[in-house]
Amino acid sequence: MFEAKVASALVLKKIIDSIKDLVTEVNLDITSEGIGLQAMDSSHVALVSLMLHQKGFCDYNLEKPTTIGICITNLAKVMKLASNDDEITLGLADDPTHLKVTFVNRKQEKKTQFDLNLLTLDSEHLGIPDTNYTSEIMMNSFEFSKLIKELNTLCDTVTIETTIEYVRFSLESDVGIGNIQIQTSEPNEKKEDGAEDPKDDAPVVQSFALKYLNMFNKASCLSNSVKLMMAAETPLVVEFEIEDLGELKYYLAPKVNQDTSKD
Amino acid sequence: MFEAKVASALVLKKIIDSIKDLVTEVNLDITSEGIGLQAMDSSHVALVSLMLHQKGFCDYNLEKPTTIGICITNLAKVMKLASNDDEITLGLADDPTHLKVTFVNRKQEKKTQFDLNLLTLDSEHLGIPDTNYTSEIMMNSFEFSKLIKELNTLCDTVTIETTIEYVRFSLESDVGIGNIQIQTSEPNEKKEDGAEDPKDDAPVVQSFALKYLNMFNKASCLSNSVKLMMAAETPLVVEFEIEDLGELKYYLAPKVNQDTSKD
Amino acid sequence: MFEAKVASALVLKKIIDSIKDLVTEVNLDITSEGIGLQAMDSSHVALVSLMLHQKGFCDYNLEKPTTIGICITNLAKVMKLASNDDEITLGLADDPTHLKVTFVNRKQEKKTQFDLNLLTLDSEHLGIPDTNYTSEIMMNSFEFSKLIKELNTLCDTVTIETTIEYVRFSLESDVGIGNIQIQTSEPNEKKEDGAEDPKDDAPVVQSFALKYLNMFNKASCLSNSVKLMMAAETPLVVEFEIEDLGELKYYLAPKVNQDTSKD
């Protein structure tokens, strides 16, 4: 038996919309810590990782940890039945065949119940290795979203270079060559505690497919800021904090540089 | 000879937009009582019935009742030439070949005249039998519109159940099963006059094609509320009052239940 | 060497958007007077003529006049990288292979550089003969834009008739016949100086393809008013003033009247 309640439907709607272009069928891992999700897109280039912490829910009652398979596309359609400020309850029976989704509006005069059919999916849990990211950049999420969207009209690939002073997005195509350089407004916080800071090291330069970065953009409505984390030969992490509830991270494998791949 | 004037183009624009997805060529019946229209959609599942009362017009001069055939799609295009607060005059000569539509803006500096070609259409007048509806529900028209639109993304058919206390919209599809239950805010008014109320009877439960209900949605901009009327084995009526001018009703035949159709 | 600076990206974005549906590859003529552009659409029915005066730029440094070929579609994509209030600098090296476009935001923390590849285009300079237009009409550009857009849904051709008192747009199609007559709000200014006014002459009546007029509509965001200039057997001029910077003119050849073309 499982039941969890969220005070406002809007944030759940946004989370599901942020995922549904990338993955369609996913396993939700429901534990005493919260609701988690990890899934790769069909081309296995990008990975989405969501964690909604137990303490972010109004109520959270779980008998024993469970994993359920759902179709995100269908859940997104069901979520549209909710008004933005509806209270949402998610529920599972023992040996469940469906996810019980209930919306109740503030005035209590309207109640929506939907039993979303569950799927049986292969449970491939993806171990994401702990990585010491040598570069962490915070950006305004709206600005990041606009930038990626416009770059995506100009070419397929963007090269991201981060130093301690700036992040630079470069592109090269038939149209021409260009770059956008943004000064990182906040100095690195870890410096202040006197610890050695690996992020001061050499700049990180890697190239990524804009198509995927553009799919991550939908999450920019979840948070005012986005964190980009990079390290050499490691997937880029694009992380959005979901206020009081958890975090949504996207991982994107770098494009292999054609010159270095030859040697 | 006929001439009628409406103070503001906006309401006529909205009415025509509410009809044009359902029917394309229609007869307008122009009588001393007003302008009426009744037409079935091409699949003969839905019927639209419009009445604009003579007293709702600023001027209304009619020599003898007449029926004219018009193409609603074309009239909708002509109406777009009007600004929302233009004054509109509709006119017909004796033995007319066209409907004269005139828009004049408030400052009188712009005048649009259009002679819309008339059509000769079969005049099939549809007798709608007087029905004693056992269920009448008032809903917020915006909420009804949103609900139908979202349900339409989830499945083809909705089952509507009305009781004296609530209206429930149920659906069942590959995605799962669900229902939205709304408490009917206002108690039945007819009760108060002490008369026997047939609406207290058994609940009415019928199924309808969401595709058509979704086409009726366009009329939700005409009124803040919508009235749903049902009775067993009778088409659903979806009625929008047009303030000071008349009413727009849609009739939709219920889907035949596959079990009962076998016996 | 050439360098010119514009205080706000927004106006340049609007200008380029106003041109890009009509022409894709164009020559820019950069002289001491400013930046000019003249190009015909691919069907050679319409011509766009743009002049941005040197005095409208913040800085304008030019060593010697030059002509560069650019792809307007690509420039439009690059311009989207700019925020509306970014400062823009355009630059050319000697013997340039690309146009250097630089955007800097107000806070100076973000800088975008793009080297747009140049094209080698045939330089067909189009002599536009000085014409004594017998009719000049000023209209609200938003009203003109809406009118053309709606007429374009009703038919292919509009006949424009101007007299000293009004401008009339007439159309005739399967739908019917109609016209929109607008009183010219301002009396002819040239009259006041006592000079003979050729614009008092006989009305001018000519027909034009709505498809092109509708493409000119994008420029209505550049100015609150639009000037229409006509003379018998001469292309219509649709002119938008670009405040403090220059003017954008479209020329459209009249449709040949089928009756008169026979004799």
C-alpha cells in the first residue's frame, strides 16, 4: 500500500512535461526516501534522473518499497485533467495493476479519479558513477533555455567551454562560426572554505548535440536557475532544483571529437 | 425586403465561429420572431439550433418571412473584416441573390460592405420533439470546455451520469479508467414551487462521442454557463444562452450501448 | 574596414523579419550615406528597398564603399541570439569573407559574436524611376495589416481605389463582392502651401495580388503608420518609416486588367 499527497498539481505537471519528450515508458522507484526515476532516451545518449524527496510531500505512507512501470505520455494526459492548484494524491494497492491518481480542487466540489494502467518494464538500474566535476556553472534557466533554442536553429552541435571566469558556447556551421560568452556571476563558493578547489584547473571543453539540450529546456520552468556540471570525458549534467520537492538531472554524453577518435 | 442591425460585431463573430466547424451550408429562417437556424452535421449525429430573437436587434424590419441559404465558412471569413465593436447591418432585397452585410465603425470613418452570395439548399426542417428532460445541469462553461478538451485527448467516448447531487464524466480506454465528479452547486429550482419534479428520478447515464462535444466547446465564449439536459434514450442538449439576443443549442445522439444493442 | 553600431537589437530584428519572407539572398550596399538594400522577390513581382541612414547609427566608420552578399534567412537566425535591448555592432574586415555581428547586453556580462559567411551574388542594381505619385494615402499600419490579412482569406486580388477623400479596397470572388472604404483622415498637406497639387486629379484604380501585400504586413510592427503611393500603370509603393533610422519600401506591380490587355 502506498499513498502520497502533493499540495499543488502545477509542479507535478511541469515535471512530467519536462520528461515526456525524452522518455515514454519508465519505472518509478518508490522507497521510504521518496519517488525516484532514472531512464535513458531511446538512442541511449541522454539520461534523465528525477528524485522527489519524501519530505516534500504533504503525506507519504509506504508499507514496502516498490517499483512500478508507467507510460509518461499517458500520465501527462491524465495530469491535464487537473487544475493547477488541485491537490493530488497518488496511490497504489498491494500488488497493484494501476496507479490511482486523485485530484481534488480547493473548494472540494470537484474530484477527479484516474486509474492509470501500469506496465511491466525491464528494470535496468543505471549506476551513475560518482564524478568529481571539475566545472560547475550556475545560469539563469530562462536564459539557458532561450540560448539553446536559438542555437538549435543554427546548427546541430554546440561546444561548451568553461573556465573559472566564464562559460562559452561555440558553434560552427554552413551559416558561419560564432560564440556566446557569459561571465560566471558568482565566484566559486567552495574556494571560501580554504579547501583545494579542483574547479580552478584547466578549462573543460566538450561538444554536445543541441537536439538533446533543447529537450532538457522544458524543465526551465521548474527553477529560476540551472546548474551545468562538466568534467573531461564525462557526460554533462544539467540540473534543475525543484523547490521543496527534489531535483531533476539530465545527463548527456559528449560528442566524440572526430580527430581524437582516430588516434 | 429585410434589414436588421446588431450593435456589436463581436457576438455575431462568436456565434458563427461556434457553428462553422459543425455545419458548412445552412438555411437561415428569417421571421417576425427573429433569425433561426437548424442544421445537422454531415454525419447526422449532431444538430445545431440557433435562435436570435427579433427584440435582441437594434432595428429589425421584415416584410415577409423568408429562408436563405448561406455558406457559414464564407460568412465567417466576411465577419473577420469587422472590428469587434463595429455596428453590423444585415440586409436582403426582394428576391435576393445575396446577403448584404455592412460594418460601420464607431467613428464612422470606415465602412465595409459585402454581398455574400446565397445558396439554394434543400429545406429539410427538423422537428425536434418536445422532451421532458429528467436531468438539467448548469456548469461553468469554461470548466466544461476544458474538461471536454482534455478528455478528448484520452479517449473517444465519455459517459455522463447525472443525479440530483452531481454530474459524473467517466471514461475507459487503454490508458486506464477514470471519472470526474462535480457537485451540482445549485439545488433544483423547480423544487421550490412545490411542483412534482421529474428530475429527482433515477440517474440518467449515457455515452457520447467526445469529438462532437469538443466541437460544441467553441460556444463557451458566448456565455459563462452551459446547461446540459438529458433524458433516457434522448439526445443530450448542450445549451448556451446568448445574452439579450437568443440561445444556441447543440443536440447530440447518445452512443448505443453495445450490450443492449444485442438484445 | 567597416564598423557600425545600433543601440538596440529589436529594430534590426524587426527589419530583417520584414524582409526574409520576400527575399533570401541579397546584396547590402554600404556607403557613406548608410546601408542600403534592393532586391526583387523570386517571381519578380515585388521589390523591397531598404535604407538605413548613417546618422541613425551610434557609430559608423567606413573606409570605402562596399557591397556584400548575405543570406537573410541565416542573418535572421543569428539575430535571434540577441536580446531585444542588446547593443549590436556590425563589422567587416578588408576583403571580407564574413560579416562580423556582435551583441553585448546592457550589463556587459554576456557577449555574442558571430561571423556570418558572405555570399557572392550577381549585382543587379535596379533603377527605380522617379515617379510623380498622383495619390498618397497614410493609414494606421495595424489596420492596414489586419485588413490585408483578412482579405487574403477571401480572395487573391484586391482592387485599390484612391481619391482625395477616401481609399477603397474592393474584392470579387466566389464568396461574393465587397469593399472597405476608409476616409483619409488627414487632408493633403501639400495643398496648404498653395502649390498645384497633382494628387487632386482623377482617382487611381489598380489591382494587386494579396499574397504579396500580405508579405509586406510583417513591417507593420516597424511603424504606427504606412504610406501607400499610387500612380496609373506604376507599381504601388507601401512605405514604412523606421524611426530615427531610415525607411523600408515595398514596390508591387499592378495586375494587368484582362480587358485592357486584349486591345
